[in-house]
Amino acid sequence: MHSRLFCSIAVGLALATVLATPETRAQKSVVTRSSENLSAQPDLFEVSLGYNYIRVTNDVIKDFHGFDLSAFVNVNSWLALGGEFMAGYSTNSARLNFFQTVDSEDRYIYVFGPRLSYWPTKKLRLFGEALAGAAHADADVSSNFGRFTQTASADAFALALGGGTDWCFTRHWSWRILEANYLPTHFHNQWQDKWRLSTGIVYTFGGRE
């Protein structure tokens, strides 16, 4: 009698183990997928600061060095909305015409719009953007026939079309390896071609639960 009881208990335990195994595996699979989905979600906010180089192909002053700032809100893992501010400075002088010389010039560009991201790995991000806004230029212009100097300024419509690559080296910090943009502006009723290269540091915060 005791042997039959022990056999029944052993068979029951074996059946319970077999039946419970698929359910346990399913629960682990759900938890794993959930964890992966959470880890794939970027932080809500993203800010960056970096070095900025702007090349103007059809102007007397062609090379500008400065900085750029950006702030974006990550709607999800692939869409963000925000804007960038770019500043470029040049102290190179160039003859504007027979009467005037440009002694220095500053360019400021502020644009806003969407950014699309693709993550080939958890640490590497590729992104593209199409941003629109405005540009402001200040120039110190001197006379070629005296010491007369004046400051001229202008505002124009601007676009930023391009993308870049980020490498995440910690949970919140990334290196913006390179960002490249085509920056057309519309000063004085004509288009100017500008090209921009940037590199810097990115910080994200506001983690999702």
C-alpha cells in the first residue's frame, strides 16, 4: 500500500513538473521581451553641445568655426522633435568690392523639426533630420580708403538637411561622432549654399518607466 502511495505521489510530481515547465518558460519569455522593450526605449529628453564648422561656398568669408547646441524630445525610439542652434565666427578679412572690406563675420542659425533614428545596435544610433528656421548674420565692414567702419546685419530663412551618428558609452552619455548638414539660407533674395560638420557630447535624461 505504501509503495503504491509513493508511486502515485512520484507520478503526480512528475506530471506537475512537465505541465508547469511551458508556463514558466512563457513567463520568462514575456519578462525578457518586456525588459528588452524597456531597454530599447531612449530617455525622454536629449541635449547636446559640440564644435561646429560651417563652410559657405558663395560668400567672401567662407570658413566659420564655433559651437552648436541642440535639444530634442524623444517621442519613441525612432522619432524625436526639437531644434538646433549653430554659431559660427570668422576673423578672416576679405575684400567685398573696390570700396569695402569685410573684417569679420558671425553667423547664427536656429532651426526646428523632426529627427528620425535607427539603432543597428544598442550603442550605435544613426539619425536623419529635416529642420527649418532662420539665420542671422553680422559683419564688420571697413572702407578701403580710410578708417570708416560699420556693422551690417541681415536675417534670412534657413534649412538644415542631413544626419549623423552617435555612440553611447554610458547609460546617459554619448559621443556624437559626426553630424553633417546641408544649410541653404536665403539672404538678400538669393540662396546661399552652406555645409556644416559637427562633433560633440550628448546627454539624455528623463528615463521611461
